[in-house]
Amino acid sequence: MGTASIHEGVRRMRFSSLLERTEAKELTQEEASEILGINVRTFQRWADRYAAEGDDGLVDRRMGRRSPKRAPEEEVERMLGLFRDKYADFTVKHFHEQLRRRHGYVLGYTVTKLALHAAGLVSKAPTRSAHRKKRPRRPLRGMLLHQDGSRHAWIEGLPAMDLIVTMDDATSEIYSMFLVEEEGTASTFLGLREVIGERGLFCSLYTDRGSHYFYTPKAGERVSKTQQTQVGRALSHLGIEHIAAYSPQARGRSERMFGTLQGRLPKDLRLGGITTMEAANAWLKTHYIAEHNQAFAIKAEQEGTAFVADRHEAWREALCVIEERTVANDNTIAWNGRRLQLPESRLRPHFVKAVVRVHEYPDGTASVFLGPHQLATFAADGHGISPDAQEPGRVLAAVKDRPSRARKCASLTATARAAVEVARVGTEKRASSRTKKLTCRTDAAALVMA
């Protein structure tokens, strides 16, 4: 119990009684001070003032004096007015940030919070539950990333949408954030492509057990380790470990982050006059992510990074939906309710009955591959896209990076076919002076001249 909690009259009566007992040597000053709840030095000052002024010396001299450090009443009233008129649904911390940013406010956060409490505009936070030990963060950036989606009315006047966020476990730094109508495989790949394309490959990805992330044989049980979704296949191909969370508490770090975003982001979008998903995504990428990271990201435990550059850029053809199709008799394949017409190629006269792979990218475009060779690229509406300065039969980047000896002995199908069309002599018997078998070192020009 401190001095401020002792009633003025009770304090005088108790002090005078205790002072008499100390003078009679019944109590020491230390014991009397402890009974009053004050320190010995204060008891001695009171005794001196009581001896000099009597009961008047025990009057609290702070009463009626205004602190020179007290906040100006005009500024406090201005702050309360702004909260009532424009920021009534903001948290105190978010409100204080906007005041400093937009209204030239200079008072501190604690003064603002106490004034709002005193005015009855903001209620005090409830008492926290028992302490729970948090899972330790990874020490390096890039060791573990979280990806999750949150459905919410992010933009006023529009229906609820999913906000897809990819963040680092070591720092809580957001690497990718965008709005989509519905979370799924395409949104997952889009977020991963933004992160890996900018920073490189990482070690592990932590997600919930959504059907686009994992295949679960029986609801509520553990995910399958043998049957993979498109996301699981892509991560396995890139050497990224995929970790499943089995409860909301296990995803506490991302859950708390979404709580912050739901409290702040819709209001910031409203203040910015943003009313469409396209404008919101552009604003998130150019403005909000950097501001959020500056306010909430922390420093990693260790210096350095666990991100690794993908030298062959294998992620471009891994982070997409990949399915096999058999080419029909009219040299087309079925895809998403459309027939994709394969163009002419020097690889083969046609691809009927051939098994090809279709890669569908997050933007809706699709490419058709036969082995490492890219046969065609199609827009989302099924129309073919003409490659820029690209010969038919372009191969994947990983094939181009093979050793030079392997490249020299690569298939001469395309070159040989063009040359043989010139050199073909029908059913006539081959001259004995001509080479009977082509080798990988044969030059195409020599075939033409033969």
C-alpha cells in the first residue's frame, strides 16, 4: 500500500500515533514506516514537518498542482474527436499510427490509450489466459516458411475473398500477399513462384491440411505420405519439405498475423479509396507489404540466409499443374473442356497417340511438352501463343545446361529431317560411296552436299 492510497484523515491519525510510539521507543522508525507503507526517509520528513507545522504539515502538497508534463487538453480533445468521427473501429495502436502519419499528432501511445479508456471510447483488454510456451523460431531466414489463406471481407462493398500470405518463420516477414476469389492450387503456386523467383529455394513449407496441399485418406486423420497433390509433387521435385499442421494452435504464428491483418488491412484499404481486387493487389505489393514488415518483422536469431538460388530455374516448370494427355487422331489434346490443336513440328509429322505433358501455369496459360521438348503454348482461352524468335522443338532449360559432350550427341532428328527431305532419292538403291549410317558428328551441311 503506497502513500497515495492512505486517506488524508486516516494518515494523520495513524502517523501521530506511530510517531508517539517511536518516541517512546516502542517501535523503530523502520517498523513504523513499514506499517504506513512508506520508506524511512519519508517517515522522517513527515516527522520534521509535523514538529514544525503540526497537523498542517501532513497535508499532501501535491493536491491542486498540475504536472508540467501533462498532455495539453486541446490536443487530447482533438484526438478524442478524431477517434469518434473517423477511427471508431480502429485498435488503439493502429489509431495512434494513423494520427502520427496523417494528422501531425505528437503525443505518446500510452497517453492516447489512457485518455480513450477514461473517455469510455475503448474498453480495457481482457486478462490473458495462462502462459503457453511458443514453438521456437527457426534461426535463419529461409529455413521455414508459412503459407495460409484467410477468408474475410477485405474490401468494403465486395464479398469475402481469400488473402494468401507467405511469411518467414524466423522473422515474421511477409514475402508474398495477394487477394483471390478462392484459395486453391493456383493461388498456392502463385505465392511460391513470387517467393522463389525473388529469393530462391527454401528448406521447408508449413501449411494446413487443405485438400490442395495434402491428400487425407480419412477426414481428421493423418495425411498420406504416398499420394501427393499437385503442390506436394512440385515441392518434392524442388527438394522442399512439406510439413502439415494438425491444429490451429500449431499455426499460431500465422493465425496471430491474420488477426492483425483483419484488424488493419480493411481500414487501410478504405482510407486509400481502394475498391477493386486488382487495385488492392497492386497496392499490397507496392506499399503495404513493406510497411507491414517494417512495423512487425523482427530480426532473425542468426545472420545469413538459408535461401538457395535455383540456377536452372526449375521452379518455372515445377510450380504448375502437370497432367498427361494422349494426343487424339486429329492431333489435338483435351484440356479444361477445350481441344488444343498442336502446331506443325520438325520433331515428327504428327503426335497422334503420343503421351504428352500439359503444364498449366497460375496465370491460366498452358504449355505442351513431349519429353524435354516444348511443342506449343496456349492462352487461357485455348488459342495458341506464337513464341518470340523461337524454333519449334525448344527444350527445357535444364536440358540446355547439360555438359557440352552430351549436347553434341543430342538427337539430330530436327536437323536430319530437314536435310533428308533434300537428299531423299525415292526407292533408288543407295550409292556404294555414300555413308550408310549417320553419326552424331555428321554435319547437316555435308548431307545436303552428298
